[in-house]
Amino acid sequence: MIFPLIQSDFLKIKRKGMWLLCLIGPFGVVALQMVNYGVRKDYLFEQMDDRWLYYLLNINTFTPLAIVLGIVILTSFMSSIEDETNAWKQLVALPVSKRSVYLSKFTVISCILFLSSVLLFLFVFGYGLTLGLGEDIPYLRLMEYSFLPFFAALPVLGLQLWVATISKNQAIPVTLGVIGVIFAYSAPLLPDWMIWKWPALSNDWGHAYINALLGIGFGVLLYLLGMVDFKRRDVK
Amino acid sequence: MEYIVETKNLTKSFGKEKAVSNLEMKIPKGEIYGFLGPNGAGKTTTIRMLLGLMRPTSGSVQLFGKDMKNNRIDILKNVGSLVENPSYYPHLTAKENLEASRKILHAPKERIDEVLKLVRLHGVRNKKVKGFSLGMKQRLGIAAAMLHQPELLILDEPTNGLDPSGIIEMRELIQSLPKEYGMTVLISSHLLSEIDQMATRVGVVTKGKMIFQDSIETMRKIAQASIQIKVNDNEAAWRSMLANGQKADLGEEHINLQVEDDEQVAASIDYLVQQGFSIYRVQEETRSLENIFLEMTKEEHAE
Ligand SMILES: Nc1ncnc2c1ncn2[C@@H]1O[C@H](COP(=O)(O)OP(=O)(O)OP(=O)(O)O)[C@@H](O)[C@H]1O
Ligand SMILES: [Mg+2]
């Protein structure tokens, strides 16, 4: 059963600062807008008639960056916990399938990221209310910009977890991660097929949920590839 | 015979190198099996395959009569193990470390305190493992291996990093396991002296090949003292003794006599004197188990 494994993985991330990261990510994204709106609120209000939408767009310039960075750090932390004393051998010698070991890691990181998305929703909503952006609160858009980046980022999670678990040296996944963060930052310049662009929620069709659906599809695919590869490898 | 561990033609290659080669390991129930071999002999590689951590290049592993390939999870429910250096989570306390395994093993919560007491770490159960000495980490690893009272305990060089009193404690603990819990134990080492007081069976491996596998008594018999006799005509004397029904080997310089007790030595000498041989020398050659082990592994090296 997978549940005890997940509980065990939650126990292992204790005192590793991962919960703090879960809080800092969304807080940081909103804090940047606090600075932005604090300094030039009047100017920003003039930019678009729909002030809520403009506010959400501003928020979303940093959300993808925070998510990709968060994924890089979380996956690398997660596998370094097992790498540090080569605890993989002890873990895999327990009566568990290697597939569930991998699934458990994926699930725990997803949970943390999802919780971050919930916090993002609350922070964005809360700060938005204080700004006086208008009576019509676009709840649907608010939800979209809080949760869809998470789903759209699943392929990045699948890729980073894969590379982090099979690398003995965390320099490799971290290097890949840094490149990913740069990609996420330059999202508007990237072609639509690049997975690092997806959390920005922009595409030629103009529907954000397409990114989320693509994210889930390719996220599952990359997760499966990583899992099969992890299962195939000898544990040293 | 019912074997708890049985490997058939077990082979593992890394590139061209065969780390384990056609290994046939057989461990009957309730035995303490000493798995011996010099550095790089393939002990750890074999143990990794026994635990399903590595896939054999060819051959099979059966534990409890079940094939590892198809029953890995089922088998591992009854196996406790400690492979090479102890693994642990340094940022967690001793108790939390065990809890991480206990959840997966579905062992009762009380077991944590029990095994901690067993390896004398109960006093430091709430300390982070980061600050433990190597010996303490090793003991924690053994505690984790015993959480679920496994039927088979596999320990790869468990005395690594233990001080003399720790080694003695460990020995007493391991010796008690077959008696008290009916456990079967596989314990690897590169020193025979470390395990000859507790092992009931021995397997010696070098360069990936099993070169000896039998009970410790059989190994002791090989080690037993032999009496060397040098006379004026060794070959004639040897023939005469064989004709008389005594066990003897002809060496280059002397006759080797395998005897069980002193009376037999006296009788043999008496016989030779009566036959008119001139006895030049009678000497005892003792070979320690360790010597035999070294000889065994050396011959293999020379090839
Ligand atoms: N993952 C690996 N990749 C390549 N070669 C390996 C690997 N693991 C082991 N070997 C080789 O296999 C051989 C056997 O190694 P193994 O660790 O099984 O020996 P050992 O008997 O446990 O030795 P020691 O007493 O030093 O622990 C060695 O020559 C080693 O170099
Ligand atoms: Mg070894």
C-alpha cells in the first residue's frame, strides 16, 4: 500500500525547511506586487479598465518562476534526503515496490506544491481586496491564475524528479533546473511546445486551461518514464 | 532439506567483470551463516541480489522457497537487512528514523522501544542521528533490521566500526536470535575470527566464486592439528601404515598423520618402531581457521 510510504516520506521531510518554502513561494509572488502597487498604484490602475485582470496578470508574471524554482528545490531536497547516506538501499529493501517508492515522492512534492497554490489563492485574493480593484471579483479567473500554473508545471516536476532521483550528484538536476527557471522567466519568447512556457498560461489559442490539460497529460507521461527508469535501475 | 536461502548459478557482471560468478548459496533454516571473503570478493553484490536491490545477470535467488523475481515484496516482509555502511536520516532522531521504516513494515509501535533497548540506544532515542558515533549508527541499522522480527536477517559486515565490547554484544545478540526467535542469520565478514564463534555454517567466496560451503565443524576438522613424522624411508613407512589401516598422507619431507588423540599418536609411533624404521622427527603442525581461510583464498588468487 502506498499510504504508509507517503506518511513515511512526510516524516522524512521534517526539519528540512520544505514547509517554509511552501509558504515563502506564494508569499514572495504577492509581496512583489505589494511593492509594485505600493509604489505606483495610480499608474497601474490606468493601464487597463479591468483592474482585477491587470492585477492577476501582474501576479502571473512571477508565479511560473516561483513554481519552477520550487520544483527544482523540492525535487533536489527530496532525493538528497535518500542520497545523503545512500538510504535508497534501505528503503528499497523494505517490502515496497520501487514503483510506489517513486509515486510516493511524486505525491509528496505535488501535495506541497498544491498547498502552495492554495496559499497563493488566499494571498492574491486577500491583497486584491485591500487594493480596491472593483466590486466585480472575477473568482473564476482568480482560481485559474492560482491553480492552473500548478497543473501546467507538472511536466517540469516529472522531469526534475526523474533527473534528481537518478543523479548521484545533485549538480546535474540543479543545473537543469536553473536553465528551466531562465526558460520560465523568458516564457513569452519561447515556442508553445516547450514545457517551461506552460505555467505562464499563455498560448496561441488564448485558453489557459489548455496549458493545464497539456501539463497533466505530459506530466503523467514524464512521471511514467521516470518511474519505469527508476524501477529498471540497480540500487547501489 | 528446506533452505531459507538458495541461489542457483547466481551471476552478476559489471561490464566485462564478473563480480559474482555461478554462486550456489544454500542456507538451511535456523543457521547462522558466515559469509566470508576478502575485499572485493563479491559479498555485498551477492547480498544486494538476495534483497532484490540488484538484478542478477543470470541465475536465480530463492528465499523461503519463493523466487525473488516474482515475489519480491512478499519475501521482503520476512527479511531484515543491513547492507554495507549504515543508512539513516541524519536530521531525524533515532526514534523517528525507526518510525520511518516501521510505518512501511506495519510493525507495532512498541517494537521501536523494544529494538532500541536491544541495541542499547534507548537513552539517546530522541537525539538526532547526525551526532551519533559510527558504532551507534551501526546499532541503529541493526535495530531497524529487526523491527518486524524477520525470519531472515541479512547483515553485511555488521561489526564495522564497533568497539571490542560492541562486537561482543553484537555476537551475543546474533547468537540468541535462532534460539529465541527461530531466525536464520546471514552475516558477512572478511575476518573469519570475527564470526567463527557464532557461525554454524560457513561459505567462503573469492573473486565471485564460492570455494567452500559447509558446516563450521567440517572447517574445524580441516584445521585440526596434524602430526608430521620424518623417518629414514618415508614412502616405505607410509605404505606400511596404510597397510595397517592408519590414515596418513605422504608429504615431500615427511608423513602427515591425521589423528584424533594422543594415544593414537603413541600407537602409530610404536608401530613404526616395531617395523624397524628410524624415527628422526615427530612434530605437530597446527593451522588456525584463519590460516585455512587465507590459504583457500590465496590459492584462488594465484590462478
Ligand atoms: N555498482 C558497481 N559497478 C561496478 N563494479 C562494481 C559495482 N559494485 C561492485 N562492483 C565490483 O564488484 C566486485 C565485488 O564487490 P563487492 O562490493 O561485492 O565486494 P565485497 O566482497 O563486498 O568486498 P568488501 O569486503 O570490500 O565489502 C568488486 O570488484 C567491485 O569493484
Ligand atoms: Mg562489501
